[in-house]
Amino acid sequence: MTPRMVLRLAVRDWRAGELRLLLAAVVVAVGTVTAIGLFVDRLREALLSESTTFLGADRVIGSTRPIPEDFRDAARRLGLAQTDVITFPSMLFADESTDARSQLVSVKAVGDRYPLRGVLRVAGEPFGPAGVTDAVPAPGEVWLDSRLFPALDLAVGDTVALGYARLEIARVLVGEPDRGGSVFDLGPRLLMHIDDVPETRVIQPGSRVGYRLLLAGDDGSLAELRAAIEPDLAPNYRWRGIADANPTIGEALDRAESFLLLGGLLAVLLAGVAVALGAHRYARRHYDHVGVLKTLGATPSDVQWGYLGILSVVGGAGVVTGLVLGGLVHQGIVAALAAYLPASLPLPSPRPLALGAVTGFVCLLAFALPPLLALRGVSPMRVIRRDVHAGAASQAFTYGSAAIGGLGLLVWYSGDVFLTLWALVGGVGVCGAFAVLALALLRGGRVVGMQAGSAWRLALAGLQRRYRENVAQITIFGIAIMLLLILLLIRTALLDEWRAQLPEDAPNHFVMNVADDEVEAVQALLATHTDYDGHLFPMIRGRVMSVNGEAAESWAETHRRGPDGPRLRSERNLTWSDTLPDNNVLVEGAWWPEGTDEALISLEDEYAARFGLGIGDELAFDIGGLPVTARVANTRRVEWDSLQPNFFLIFSGGALRDFATTHMTSFHLDAEAKPFLNRLLSEHPTITVIEVDEIIRQVRSIVGRVTQAIELVLGLVLGAGALVLVASIQASHEARLKEHALVRALGGTMRLIAGALTAEFAVLGAFAGVVAVVGAELTVTVLRSQVFELGYELHPWLWLAGPAIGAVLIALIGYLGTRKLVESPPVLVLREL
Amino acid sequence: MNDGSAESPILRARAINKTVPTAEGDLCILDDVDFEAAAGESVAVVGASGSGKTTMLGILAGLDLPSAGDVWLDGEEITALSEEQRARVRGRCIGFVFQTFQLIESLSALENVMLPSELRGDAAARDDALQFLTRVGLAERVTHYPRELSGGEQQRVAIARAFASRPKVLFADEPTGNLDTATGARVIDLLFDLNVESGATLVLVTHDAALADRCNRIVTLEAGRIAA
């Protein structure tokens, strides 16, 4: 056959509606993968740029010594953007009088280009609404944290003294990208221009100063710079990249990306099933067509290449359309999520487009090739004798090809052969189990059907008679519905997990340094103006000196597991309590009785494991120069994400009750209620308030974005699932209709036929629903416990909803798909079939 | 192989056997059948249902292979050819008219008629097709699709398609079986007229005695054997 003829046959088949299903399936497969690919690509870009804001730069060189000029020169030669930052603690005085209020502040002096990544957020008044600025304090100006204003009784426009320099307060500083580290370690921030530093004369030999050189540019130049200066870095200079910045959000994102790709793969596999069904139907409808072509002189090679040509045309058209559709869907998502995404997203790489195109062709080759290649073997005798075997594709070839294609894509997407093999074992197992269940349901249905009305009897008899096809269909429908249910349940699980971790009213402020005599007043203020109803935790700093009489250093050397992390002897925040804190769970041992005089200690379980500590061990502490010894009474698990005050080490009252401590707690405050902090701090100027609402806002925006992406994937998978249903119903409806046309010719009413068909599809759908629910419950239980680390949960509503959804959905699609032919006279139906 | 004799028949079958396996053992459909047709001759094959007419037609036309025996078409032993080669012979030498018309639904009348020539790669496929459609009286219906044509019209398109490939042998399988008497008669007139014009050999399988009588010769099959 000539290419022109192939093209014409393809166009004719398209016009006759023969190729639409096949094309739609390819378009969905390609579109889904492309949209997800493009979106993930850009999401990654966005997240990358967001992570760089944690550094304020792409890379940072940090040190306690001034940055050598050589480093700057090298960066300049490579065309990298750079700016200097100097940090140091200093006392800030409200004015120059001797009795002026003063406070220890954490000074950050920056150059004009600061920050290279991310933005500064400022406000016009303390705790006022924040806005973004691209400026930095001009020489002679400072920007101060809100909490300094009430504490030092200051207002914007006042002049403050820092060392020998007198600087004017120009703005209120709300947020800086590279605040970094633990928020508890920082004093309130003062931001100033780097040119004013010498005038302060604060930096003297021996001062605690941090020097940082912020760098930004392309990865290649940054790597080149690092290679060039590597020999000079150690031991005094530290090179920091994104990986060193706050990684807490990373895990949720990795999980979300796996989910997106998993969802995408499900959509592709569903579309693959639709392609297979569409191609089988197309091939079956072309047996006679091929027979005629062969009698007219078409050779088997002509037939083979002709249909491969048609497949290529469909593939080409499907891939192009799918790429365009994927691009549009992805544009739609970007537009919908514009508020979350950075203003100028870099263009996506071409990889997602290649991913989509390859997926389309692999899908076609793996799922559609076997039935179309089998057309080569159709005997021309079919033209004169309909009973001649058409020579359909061998099952081994059909399923083998689909399995290889599907697995190939799975390996490609997941990059994990082991996972893929498990998926294969699981897939075969699921199909087998589903088929057995489907057969049992069909047999049971027939027995029940004997007692039913005529339409139902006809429907159930039909289902039982064609049990092979119907078992296959129930299995396919079942898997499609199961995948949808799994996605729905996992989405719920993911959202639940995130919501549980970060509820709307999660604490977003910490108050610390509350003295003993202020506790009641602060507690009363918090109780009146916030939703706070807990108590203040006593807090005192101390360090472990020895374990069971052995010096802490040598104990740690022999017992420590894992190389990184703080040392056993590091100074830590300690507290004491008579009761187990709310969000802590005992792992081992027992909590002490209230009011005990015994010196006992409770350890966070991972801390205990890291340092090889267990129940009964005796820990000796140095607390404010006094020795305290306590015996480990229990270990407990702490929800660090809860934003409640959490401690590695909690003593019994007997150990610490008599020490003078400060107190701390956390509470939730809405943005509009923030002026309350002015009052809190002016009445208690020595306490410290730390705002974490900015960080929470960031996390929330990411969670929101990921959620929307998941909803999108769910939508795409639903679309692919619907395609499978349509393809599957189309694939079998000719056989059904022929039978029903005969019944009509024998006197069956149209109503009986329509009823029987609808009933048949409804029963098929309900059975598929039952099968799907069993599969979904099992899968989700495994996923919840193994992947998401959530508890076991049964979904009773699913057992009603699954079969109901299956019955309604498939009856509806089946009814719509067969209505036209049911309504046409039986003679036409019989003649056409 | 070509025996090169001018008197030799265009179509010859020798000692054809066809058996098919069934649950009860092998079933013999054709038993030692010999057949010949000279160039330009018209031969009717008649017989009761199940006598093996259609099977014989399929084997003579190279659509199927016999279990034993050989078939020579235009000097070539088609039973020794592969399916690929037989298809080329069919395209070059044979035309078909079927009881169920066998037009391709997705192609127009013109495209259906052009199909055999296109498969051969003929450049003039379109002109030839138009000429034959005009000859069968369907010049006004060339763009119509099979479902838009009556049964008689569809069979006329099939006849135009069969002759458009300028066959040496035309096989017709119950060509009036799906048509009413009057339409059937008109179609048969057309078939015979075109056959005479083209000089092709006609092998016609039919139940219809009157139709068979219009052929030069009648071969009767009884239970898979040629009746004496």
C-alpha cells in the first residue's frame, strides 16, 4: 500500500469514527505525562528557587574570619553576583543617656545587593502588616525587629546607638530570607548597611563575628568557583549550598513528587488499557475489511505495513495533540497556581515533552501492535465464509507486549527495577485474585437471577453465558475503579497527615525568658488575648557531664550511633514537669508520680537511642555551675512538628524544682491580633517573643500547591479511567446487541432490551465495584502503614459507595453507548452485525 | 512454471481434496475434484448447500489452499505459491463479485472501485474507476458511501470494482443472493455484458438454475465430488 493510500484509509477510518477511541487514549496518555512532567519540572524549579531563598543566595561562603579578596576576585571573573554580610551580637541602646533602655541584638550588616535570592519583608509599624521591599537600609539607617520597639520604647524615626554609631530607625523588619538556624538562638534582629560597621567600632579582635559572602549565578560557574578556591576553604571557610539550608519541607515534597508520578503512571496504564481495547475492537472490525483487501490483491506485507502506517498516523496525531493538550493543561495549572509560584518561572526543559512523546509511542506499540499485526494473518476466505477463523493475536503476544511496555514505562518513570518487579508480581496477583472474585460473583449472580424478573434474568443469564469476557471486564473495571479509590483515599490520607501536622490554629509565636515573678501576669495576658490555655514551661540551660560515672565525652565515643548531630555535652534547654506533656507519648518506662522528690529524668527516645542511653542510667548535669544527678525513668516520643514547646530532656520536679528558671511557651495569634505583642512586650520588656508565623506561612503555601497538583493528577486519572470504561463497553457491545436484536425479533420489547442492557451493565459495574473496594482497602492499608506511616483505617462507606459508583457509572456509560442501536429496528442491527 | 500451450485452459485444478479437522474426525469437503475453464468461457458451479461450492471457489481463486491437488491460473501453479505471491496473482488476474457485496464501508463508491488498481500502484486508477462506474450506471453516485446505496447499487459498484482491475478470471459467488428478482436480473445482465466485453473467464457459483443456464457450461457438485 502506498503512503497516500494509508493516509487516506486512516482519514476514512477517522471519519467513520473507528479511530477516535484509539486516538483519545493516546492523547490522554501523552497529555497526562506531559502535563505532569511540565508541572513537576516547573514545580521543582520553583522549589529550588524557594530553597535558595533560605540561603538568600545560591551558595554562601561563611567564616568567622573576613572573606579573602581572592575569593571575591575569582567570583567576579566568573561573572557571579556577590554581596557581603556581616553578623555580630551587640548591645543596642534606646538613646545615649546612661540610664537608657538597652537590649542585646543580633546585628546583620548587608551590602546594597542583599539578598541575592528571596526578599526582605518590612512593615511601617511594629507588628503591622508586612510588605515586600527590594531596598536595604541606607547608610545611617537601621531596620529593627518588631519586638525591639516595645521593649526599648522606640518608634520609627527615633535614633538609636549601636557602639559609637548613631543610626535612625527607618523601618520595621519582618522577615529576611536567610534568617536560618534555630529561631531560639537569635536575639532580635537589627539590619544595617555594611558601610556603617566601621563607625560602630564594635568589631574588635576576638569579637564573635560571622562573615558571609553570598553568591548567585549558574551552577556551572558556581562549581568552577568552588573548584578554584577549594584548597583555600578548609579549615576556616565553609561552602554552603541548598542542601545545607533548612531541609524540613523536603520530605513532603519528595513524597508529593512520587505521588504525582505514580498518579501519572496510573493514568498512562489506564490509557494503555484503553488503547489495547480500542485496538482490539478496531482490528476485529477490520477482519472483513482485510479479507476484502486481500482478495483484491493486498499481500500480507501490504496489510502489515498499511496498518503499521495507520498506527503511525494515529500515533503521530495523538502525540502532537497530546503534547499540545499537556502544554495547555500545564499552563492552566500554572495560571491557577500563579499566587503560589514565583512571578517569573524559568522555561521548562524539553525533557517532559520527550517523556510525553515516547510514552505515546510506547503505549501504542505495546498495547495496540499485537492485534493490528494479527490482521496480517486474516484469511481472505473470510470474504466468502464468515466462519473462517480470523487469526486474532496470540494471547501470549498481546499480554507479553503490554506487560513489557507497561513495565518499561514503570522502570523508566520510577528508575527502580526492584520496585517495578514488585509491581509486576502485584499486578499479576491482583488480576488473578480479581478474576477469581469476579467469577464467584457471576456464578452467585446467576443463581440469584433465576428468581428475578425477565430483564434481570436476561441480564444475568447474558453475564453468566459470556463469563470469560465478563470476568475480564469486571477485572478491568475493577482495577480502574480501584485505582480511582486508591488515589482518592491516599489523597485524603496525605491531606489528613499535613493538616494534622500543621492545623490552622497551630502555635505561631513563642514567648521565652519569662521570669518567675512574671509567670502569672504573662499567663493572664495570654489567656485573655489569645486562645492559650496551657501553662508555662520552666526552662534552664545545662549540660550533661557524665553518664553512670563515665565522662560524657568518653561515653559518647563508645555509645554514640550516627556520625552527625549535636554532642552529648552540648548545652541544652532543660525543663521539669510533674506530668507528661500533651503531645508526648511514653515509649518505655513509666512517668513519675506527681510531686515526687526523687531526681528522675525523661529522655526523648531518639536522643536516648543516639547516645546509647536507657532506663536506669544515671546522668550528671552541670546546671548553672551546680551539679545535678538524675536517673533515667522513661523515654518518650515527641511530635516535633507540633510547634508546641518540646524538650529532649525533662526532669522530675524533685530534680529541678528549687532552681531559678525562666519560663517559655508557645501560642497562636492571628495576623490582625499581632498588635497585642506591643502590649505584652511593653508591660514585660525583658521577655522575648519569637514569631514563626512567617515560616508557617511558607510551609502552608507549599502544602497548598502540592494539594492542588494532586487534585489535578486525580482529575487526569479519572479521565483515563473513563476512557477505559468507554473502550471496554464498546469492545463488547456488538456481541450483546446481536443477542438482544434476536430477542427483539422474537418479540422482546425495546423496553425489555434497554432494561436488560442497563441491568447487565449495572450488575457488571456493581461486581467491579465490589472487586475494586476489596483491592483498594488492602492496598491503602498497606500504603498507609508502610509508606505514610499512618494508622490502619477501614472505610465502611466505601463498601456501599464502590459498588454503587460502579453500577451507576457503567450502567450510564453502557446505556448511552448502546441507546442508539437499541432504538434502531432489529433488522438493521442484525444486518449491520 | 508455464506450460506455454495456447490451447491450455486459463484455470485448471487437478485432483483437489479439502479436508478439515472436526471433533468427530476429519471431514472431507472436496474429494478429488478436477476443473478446467478456457479463456473467455463462462462456467456455472451449482450444487446443494454444503456440497462444497464455496470451498471450491475459494481454492480456485487462491483464497485458500487445498489439502491435496494443484491449481494452475494463467499458467502459474498458485497452490505452490506463498500467500504473499498468491495475493499478487489475485491482484493481477482475478476479480470477485460476492453475495454480500463486500464493499469497504469507509470508502466512497469511487474509492472502492479504485482500490484494486491502487493496490497494484496503477497511476490511472481514478480514470479507470470513473469509466467503469459510468458503465454500470452510477456516474452520479461516485461520491456516495456504501450505506447510502441500495443493494442493487452496491452490487453494481462491486461489479465495477471487479472489472476495473481488468481480470483474466472473474469469480462470482451467488451475486444475486441478496437482491430481489428484478434487481438481480439487471445485475446479472450487466455482469454478463461486461464479461463478454472484457473477454474474461467467469466462474459463477449459484443455486439459481436459470442463472446457471446463461453460462457456457455447468459443473454440478454433489457431496464434494463433481457429478457425472
